[in-house]
Amino acid sequence: MKSNALPDEEILTAYALGELDAYEAKEVEHLLHGDPDARAFVAQTRELAAQLTSALSTGEADLL
């Protein structure tokens, strides 16, 4: 069943950050296969995490 709402953003965020166990990750991957909005959310979350990590590691966090 396809709805207009994204699945639980907390679960998608945990997936994007690699915090799910193998079973949960497989469930999310199955969902992502058919949900472009969820894939976009995961991609955006990963990009933001990478930017934050970079800023923190280079001392640019005060610029955020």
C-alpha cells in the first residue's frame, strides 16, 4: 500500500546512519526499492551527516 506520507523518519534516519541491525536494514531496503521519496530522504540525511562530520573534523562547526 502506497501512501503520500514517508515511513517513520526516525527509522529512515537510523538506516541512513547505519544504526539498524541487518534484519531492520533489509526491511528498509525493500521499502526504498519502491519509494523514491524515502530514497531521497535517506540521501539527504546521509549528505547532511557527511557535512556535519566534515565541519566537526575541520573545526568549522562554529560556522554552522
